[in-house]
Amino acid sequence: MKILFVHQNFPAQFKFLAPALIEAGHEVTALTLKEFDAKEWQGVSIITYTTTRGTSETVHPWVSDLETKTIRGEACFRVALRLKKEGYEPHVIIAHHGWGESLFLKEVWPQARLGIYCEFFYKTHGLDVGFDPEFPAKDEGNACRIRLKNINNLLHFPLADAAISPTAWQASTFPEPFRSKITVVHDGIDTDVLVPDSGASLTINGEIKLTYQDEIITFVNRNLEPYRGYHIFMRALPEILKRRPNARVLIVGGGERGNSYGAEPDSGGSWKEIFGSEIRPLVTEEDWARVHYLDRLPYQHFIKVLQLSTVHVYLTYPFILSWSLLEAMSIGCSIVASATPPVEEVILQDQTGKLVEFFDKESLVDQICLLLTDDDLRQKLGTNARRFVVQNYDLKTVSLPKQINWVGQLAAGEETNKKFSIRKWGWGSSDRRQS
């Protein structure tokens, strides 16, 4: 079977599924904006597309997002026309439709079965938008812009034959009747690689060697920004550093201007600088020397950081769940996390971690310090967290088999098992995995 993946940053969410389909004997191609050094990646044929123009400076700001997606969609459409003339006919197209790339592919290959990766459906209130009162919308028309941002989603609904989403809550953000087309299967966590290691060590700044015996608090964002609770964590640091004079804090994530989600700072700086400067007068030089910014790390070093973690902190708006939380759980980290969806699908209070209200800085401090002082509780939560991920999110035994089954049903035109629940799974339940 010929399978075409479409993702501007391939392999991204498909980094395990695409090679697995190759191994299963299928012919797999990827259409991507990302530049590769070779024309093949792990057996996947790579075809790149380029855009010939950027978003217009004069376009109405409420529809600039749609224009950008249309530009990408047209670029993929033109490449698809060329591939069709060369005789390429995919049986199945699997796309992360969020960038608009798959908008016009059915015009070229109307018989191909299209499956889309449903990450998030935007709402004007009740989810991430308006969640944090510290950062209100700058324009009263923001709700109008958000409504139009979903045009790409809405245009894909009649095109897609099936969909997949990584968490039940993310799937629940999509409206009916399309929601019933969504199968919930996470991308998968390689629990054979992401394992505890009491022998792990890491040298930072070329001189400070950290081991499992050190007291280490870890915090990870792709980019350090409010959407992932960077401001809340930073404001908790002065008190944490006072209470825990031997603790070191390892902060992993990009700190340059720009962000992954939400608005950029009005001041023109970076969120890293803004909140670092805010708390700096509250922290002594001696204590600040125990705070280490590690920027973005090679994956093997990122794993080492989590293996060294005494307490790992994960905070997020009600938004897309980060891989890093499940990776930390697989490593057996003791975790304090925000009581926000979809975090509550995986962090069960006092079972797989500790939950605190996103804005409750005092509770965050208390729970971090509690875990730093209670070895038995840390061990219990870390062991349970790893067990939970192995049972419900393991790449080889859970996620990949379900993903491959989904692809097979998509190709055959069969109805997939689309039922899911956004209830919090109870520890010991016989059905903690929804699909």
C-alpha cells in the first residue's frame, strides 16, 4: 500500500508510525517543508515543497492565518499535481492538517483515503483563550479572529475519512458530528529508552557535576513562556530556593524572543528575560547560582536531566499535552503538575503525581518541598507514574499497534472505534486507555 504523510516538520508526530509502516511492508512517502540532507529518512521517501510567497502585509489580520495555510496548501497541491503526472497515486494520505497543507490534496487524488491528526480545535473562551487574566487579549476582536482561525479545521471535516488525536480531552475540543470520526491514540512513549537510571550524571557549565544523589528540580518547556507556566514557576523559585538551600534548578527550553504558543511580550524582550528579571531582586547571588538555564538540549542530554530529577514540574494552560510530561513519567520522575486538562488524564492526584491549581504559587512551592523531603512518597509516585505510562502509552505494545490498526481501517474504509471518554481514569481501572 502507498501511504503519503504530510507534515511541514516531518517526522514530528509520525516519527514512530512512518518507519513502522515501512517495516510492515508499505511504500511510505513524506511531503514536507523541512529540508532533509538526503532523499530518504529511515526508508521513507522525502519530497519537499517550497512556498513562493509569504503572508500579505495588507491582508486583514483576522484572515492572515487562513492566507498562510492557503499558501502552504497551494504549494502542496502543485507538488501533488507533479507527482500525479509522474504516476504516483497514494492509497492513504495521513496529514497533520493544522498548517493547511492537506487542504487541496483530494482535488488531486479524490480516491485516496485521508486521515488527519486532530491536535486542537480553537474556542473563543473556556480553554486556553482567556484562561490567564494576566495576559488579556489586546484587541476586542480577538474572539472574531479565533473563530476564523478554525476555518482550516472546518474545511477539512468534509474531506477527512477518519482522524486521530493524542488525548481524549484534545479530541473532545472538536465539534460533532466530526468528533465521532476521531480515534484517540497517543503518539507513543519509548519506555525502553526512557528509563530510570540512578547512575546518571551530567556536567553543566563545564565544572558542576550533578548526580542522582543531588537535590534537583527540573522544569521543561520547548520555549519558556506563559502557556507552559514559566511565569508561575519562576515566581515560586525565590521561596523554593530559601526553603531548600541545597537544591539546584535545571530549566530546559528556548529563551530567545518568540514563543511556541500565545502572544509575544509587549516589551520586545523574551519571556525568559522578563520573568527572570522580575524575580532576580528577590534572590541572593548565592541562591541564583543554583539556577541553571540549559536552553534546548540534544535528546540524550534531555533524558539525563530527567533521570537526575528529584522533582519535575509541569504546568500548562488547558491546551495540547507536551510529550515531555509523559517522558518524565516514563523515567519515573516524581511530578508536580497543574490541575488542567489534559494533564489530569495522566497525573492522578497522589497516585501518579501531585496536582496543584495552575495559579496557586504557594501550593506549588509546598508540594515541591514536600516531595523533596519525603523519599518514600517520591518513590511511590515515580514508580506509579512509570507503570501508568508503560501500561497506557508504551510505544511498542500500546500506541503503535493501535495506530497501525487505525491506518488499516482507514485504508479499508472500515469504521474505527471512535468512542472515548474524558473522565479521569481511576487507578486500578481495567480500562484506563481509551481509543
